[in-house]
Amino acid sequence: MDLQRIVAFVVFSFSLLMLWNAWQDYNHPKPAVVTQAGGQQTANPALPTPGQSLQAPQQAAAPSTGQVAVGTRAVVKTDVMTATVDANGGDIRELVLPAYRRNEDRTKQFVLFEEQPGRSYFAQSGFVGDGMVNHKTVYELVPGEYDLKPGQDTVRLSMKATVGGAEVVKTYTFTRGSYVIGVDYSVHNIGSAPLQGFPYYQLARHGKAPEGESSFVYTFTGPAMYTEEGKFQKIKFEDIAKGKADHVKAAPDGWIGMIQHHFVAAWLPASDDHDKREFYTRSLDNGEYSAGLILPAVQVAPGETKSTSMRLYAGPQDQEKLKELAPGLEHVVDYGWLTILAYPLFILLNWLENLVHNWGVAIILLTVLIKGAFYPLSAASYKSMAQMRKLAPRLQHLKERYGDDRQKLHEAMMKVYKDEKINPLGGCLPILVQIPVFIALYWVLMGAVELRQAPFALWITDLSAADPYYVLPVIMAATMFIQQKLSPTPPDPVQAKVMMFMPIAFSVFFFFFPAGLVLYWLVNNVLSILQQWRINHVIERAGHGSKTA
């Protein structure tokens, strides 16, 4: 029996199992949605409650949840985003990224924050404390468009609210070429008593995967956070709903955000802010979730003015830019346990793209380099396969001679292997060594936002999307059939039929995979065919296996 085929079959079967589990997680992870009376949606959750690590008083009673309020709005346009801000809470209710397109409709611009029934995703902030503004406060906001004009580097949107003894000005600052939004508060105490408020910043999001994502390609959607103590942590929506979200609650550093395929929104405290901060995640009563952080209290004496600020990143998962913004932020491009292999592969792929200015060509070159690096291992594997292929007629003859006497058949086969100096396990180890690299490259091609909308050639205009005409998957299926023909035929007819069916089975999955990933597998198959054909030719000329049994 060809052990290399068994290994390949097990690997592919395991891949199928992972794809099936991913499909199940993708389509059935969400807890039941509880709707409000009258079908109205709730997106203004109760305020977060500071804990003892921030030395908060115990009486922090949260106001009741209210329905989504729509009020005066302003639209801010820069060269990289369009943000819609509502006077209710000063929330960012919509954020459009014109440089990217939607998955479900490539003719429309990508929307990160949105306001839809059952799919709302907002950026909210405020203060926890009596007589302080929060994300339910209605601000005085001058409506209209605020455009970043030629020659300007920044555009600001300010709004004011007076609550109790506090006069608060909230200001958003948008910068040319940047996905970072500054959020600043100026609190002036106009009363006769001291004011105390705990600044909080949160992202309130529905628990569904992004629209248009393929069910066959699983990527994580949900909250994530980073601290020096806990490092990078992903938090599943279902764990939050069940109260099982186990993460660091307080730390002197770190950020929190929401991640989805290719994009992230994260609250980034100032790098020189070493005060204790608290992190929280909550399941709301309308099928939505919130994730945020609370900073130490701002103390404002009568007549005094205090300021506090925060940064909000909302944009693509560009690893190099994210690394510059905050420690650990680049980990939102999550390669799992294979990061140690995947990240260097991405660096090499990015370098090749800078060299040739085409991501498709860069993938081809990277595949060639990886294939070259593993050439000695592959050669050993293919040599073993070629020798086994040459021995196939003799092994079949032995099977016919000994019939059902498996012990004698096994002894005869071992004698043939010994006489021909062939190790039947010789093809297994090279394959096992290469598997982690191939899986790591798979996650690189899946996670790189740089491949989104990146054209290759002819009809392939987006390497992150499936081939619209299925040309690459069909060609890849053909190369898999060729590989089967070049490999030794299993003596078992049932196993032979299974191995011949595998190209069809896996081609079906590749119909739904991103074109960049299919391109990698196709090029890898072509190189493998050339290498295997050459080694088969050499082995046949050398006359291995010419003895009769």
C-alpha cells in the first residue's frame, strides 16, 4: 500500500473537516436574538460600570436601555473615509471606506460602521458619572458636510452639550491619508460642586459575520484586545453571550476593538497613558454586543476645565501601519499558531510585490521560491513514488500469487523493498515537513487585505474573490488528474477509485476559494508535475524494479 497516498488522503480529509467546522461556526454561532416590543431595535445600551480597580463608587446605577435615536447629522469627508456623526451621543453611525468595495456588490463602496435593522455597528463614547455626558446625550451639532479641502491636512467636527453642571465639547479630528480619528473631550465645570466622570469608549456591533463573506472560507469576527499581561486575545460573541469571556479585566496598557475579515476598528489610548484602564465586553438584549474600555476618572473642580483624548482606528488590516500605531495591533491579522511561519512569508510576498507590482505575479514567484527551498525533500518524495510506481506490476503480481494470505504477501513485499533498496515510508516525511508551510501560506493569502481588489491578469480582477468563470479551479483539477497518473496506482481497486475521485472533490471547494489561493495551488501543482515527471523519467531509465518476482 502506498503510504504517501494515505498521508495525502488523511491531510486532505482533515482539511475537509476543518472546512466543515468553519462552515458550521460561520452559519450557526449566534445566540438567539431577543427583540423589543413592537420590533424596535435597541442600540443605545446601558452605560458600562467602572470597577474597583478604577476606585469607582459602588452606586454606579446604569440608566435603562433606550431605542435608537436619529437626530441632527453631520458628514465628514476625507480622502480615505466618509463618516456620518449623529447628534445623539455624538456617535459615528456610518463609516464608508471608498478605497474598498463590498463583498456582496463590487460596484458599491465598503461600509465598516453602518446603521441597519439587525446589523448596526457604531463607535460610541462618553462618561460614567452623575451630571456627565454619555452616548445617550443629545449634542448641539451644526448639520451639513465637512470636507477636507485641498491643502488641508485635518478637518474637525465639534459639538457641545450642557448636562447638569458640565459644559462639554466633543471634537472629532480627521487627518488626510489616515484611518485614525481623534476623539477629544473638553469638560468645563459651570456648577458649584466638583464633577467626576469616568471616560469610556466602546464599539457596539451586531453579532453577525460581514455580508458577502464566503461560507467556505472561515475568518474570525468579534472583539479582540491586547495587553502586555494577556497579549493578543480574541473573544467570541457566543462566549460573551454565555458569560464565558475570559480576558484581562484591568491593565495599565492595551487596546480593544472589533475585527472582521480584512478590517478592524480599535480604541487606542495614548501611548504615554500608564494609568489603570478597565476592559469590558457585554451582550446586549437585542442580539448586539459591545466591547470597550473605561479610563480613570476625570476630576473637575468648579470653574475648572479638563480635557481627555482617545484615538479610534477604523480601516484595513495593513500590518505595517498597524504595528506603528500600537503594540500588538498587527496581530489582528491573525495567523494563529503558525504566525512564526506566516508572517515571514507575508514579508517576502510583500517584498516581491514591491518588486513586480502585481500580487498575482508575486504569488507565482513566492510559490517558485518555496518549491525551490523544498526541492531536496520533494525530490526524495517523488523518487520514492517513482520507484513504487515502477514496482507496481510486481506488487500486483504478488497480490495475485498470495491472494488472501496477508502475512505471506507482506513478507514478499518486504523482500522486494529490501532487494530494490526502497523505503516505502520514504515519501511520507518530506510531505509532513512541508504541510505547516503550506497551511501558513494559506492563511497569509486569506488574511492579506493587500490582495483585496488586487488584479492579476485578464479576467482575474480581484485575487481575494473567487474566479468568476472558474477557469483556475478547472485547470487545477486537470493538474491534479495528471499528478494521479504520474503516481503509482494502488493495488486496491477501491483505493484507486477514491484517489481518482479526489481531484473532483477538491476542485468543488476551490470553486469558492479566493483566486489568489487557487493560483498558488495551481502553480504548485504544475511545478510538482514537472519535478515528478523528470524523476519518473530518470528512475525508468535507470531500470529500477526490472527484476521479476
